Amino acid sequence: MQTLVQMSLEITPMHHSSVLGRSASQLKLIMSNTKAQIMFPDAGDPNIPMLKKSNVTITGNIKDVYLARQQLVVSIIFLQNQNYY
């Protein structure tokens, strides 16, 4: 039996749409590849405190959660490198 774990990753709301991809295609690909569940907060929801709007939650078995986190971080680094040059 696998134990589910949950991890939070801070991703600024201005990067959410880029990390998600068109029609959430990038997010779906990462979740499909890793079998982890990834939840982005609704940045437009006025009931969510500003500090929580960057809090992305990853749930699954530990190996899948860390793999999903790694893929999300790589996508952020890729975005930052594109914006830098």
C-alpha cells in the first residue's frame, strides 16, 4: 500500500498560465507522466488570501510528488530563461 503525501510549491500567480499551458496542456502532461494530482489556486478568487494565491499543491505517492515538483520547477526555469534573453 502506498502512502499519499502532499507538498506545496510556491509559484507566483503571474506564471500560472504559462506553467499550465494552453488549455492546461502542460499541467495535464505532468500529471499524466507522474500520476500526481496538482492543484493551482484560483488567482481570481477574492476569498483566497494573497499569500495563498501562489500555493500550488501536489498530492500522490512520494516518488510521483517529487517528480511532479521537479517538472514544474524545470518549466518555471525554462520560462525565466525565455524572458531573460
